[in-house]
Amino acid sequence: MIARHGKGGKVWFMRAWRGVENTPSDWGRSVVTIGVFDGVHRGHQQVIKHVVDTAAERGLSSVVVTFDPHPAEVVRPGSHPPMLTSAQRRADLIADLGVDGLCMLPFTVELSQFSPERFAHEVLVSHLHAATVIVGENFRFGHKAVGSVQTLAELGARFGFAAHGFPLVLDEGDAEPQIFSSTYIRACVAAGDVVAAARALGRPHMVEGVVVRGDQRGRELGFPTANLEAHPYAAMPADGIYAGWMRRAGKEYRAAISIGSNPTFAGTSRRLEAYVLDFDADIYGEHVAIEFVDRLRDMVRFDSLESLIAAIEADVALTRDLLS
């Protein structure tokens, strides 16, 4: 179970299980939503909140069905998209929305070959006892994605559940409205536009990992950095310098963040390094998270250590000011 604390000290527990066959034996009728939900962005949040509210109104349980690994990696090996959230982070974000249950389905070749009818019967009816299924209006399912919301509604009429498509959520902050989607947010992150990504996510984009030893150059320059070894599929912002936060053990610290290959030192490997302001603890081997608030500048090659140090000092001052 994952415990969450809401307003007024309210506490609820989300039951989580992996594999539909491990659904709790006492699981009753439920309102279900299905999707990868990578990022749990503002569009996902509205769908899931609607599921939670509908379940509460009807005295039923709410459950989110999601997948791990990403279906693309199974259907088209080698095409795994950059991930906005780890499986655990996704579960935590979903729990924060007040969901009663989370079913993580291992996405396998066998599951990819399920017909829409088999998926609806085995997953939604036999194990989750769906009374209502609510999905995004562009939802597809079944072998070769042949099933749509209409297919789901037709199967629901046969199997005893209702099915509804939820309208896609628009970001109207730009000149041209943009539909919130994981694909759109990945594109923002890849371009280094972490402000647009945060607007779509409803929070800053985060990269998690373990702090490992680097070349120690930052320490020699007077700015020791935490080098993060992130998951290979993590969605990493474009090369550059960013202002953000390091989250560790429930606390947050301001950080000037560098992503790139250290061109001043003719580096070849791409790294994420964070200079954490007003912080000097030894955190090698610890799991931390880096949140990206704003992009400060491009990654550039400096002709001297003096000019590099001056640029870092300016980055740190700007970070302090932005996050004060």
C-alpha cells in the first residue's frame, strides 16, 4: 500500500499490485481508467480525478491500470521513448490523486496480442469487476491498437460495464492551443523548454538517479557537483545550464544544474551535474531527484578557467535569485 496525506490531515491508502492476476481477492465493483500515464500530466490528472469522483459518487472503488515497460518497447523493440517518470514516481503521483487501487500490468508480447474482447473480459471484467471505464477520447487498445472508445463501449454493453471517452485537455497558454500529451512534454524537455514542460505537467520536470563520483573538476574550481547516474530511458533536458532543485530525504535544496559533455575540458560523455547551493554533505551513493525550473543559458566552451569560473558564479547568483 502507498499512504498519502490530504488536506485537513486526511489519510488514505492506495492499494497497488503488479499483474492483473494479483488483484486483491476482496476487490469489488470499480470505476477504471487505463493508460501508460507517463508524466501523470495535467491531462492525465483530470481523467484520474474524474474517475475518483465518479467512484466516490457511486460508492465504488477507483482503479488505474497502467503498463511497465512502455508498450512501444515491446511492440517495436528499440523504440522506448524517453520516460518522464519512473514506475515508482508514476505510482506516487497517481496515489496523490486519491485513487483506491493501482494495477501495474507487465506489458509482454502475449499481452500485446490480446484482442480488444480478450482484454476487456480478462482484465476489466474477470479481475477488476469494472462497472464503468473512463479513458481519454483518443484511447486505443488490443492487438495492433484496433480497439477504440467505441469498441470499448460496445464490449461494455455485452459484458456489463459502461464506457466513456474523456475530452483531451488543452493548454491555452500559447498563441496556438496545445493538447497536453506525454509526447508534447517530451519534446519540450528535449528542447530544453522546461518552463513549458512544467506548465503541462503541473510541476517541474524531474530526473532521478544515484549520485556517483565524477572527475572532481567542480571541486577543484570551488563548485563541487553531484553527478547523477540516471535511468538510461530518463527524459533528459537539452544540453545547457538550468536553475532547479535537488530533492533528498524529503528536503529540497537550490541547485545550478549542468547538462552536457563539458566542452571546456573536451569531454565526450553527456552528464547531469548539480552544484547544490549552501550544501556540503557527502551524498555519494544516495538516490536523489533533480527538478528543472528554468533554463539559464546554453552549454558553451570557455577559453580559460577564469572565464568558466566567472560564468559559474553568474549561474549560481541567478539561480539563487530565481529560487529565492
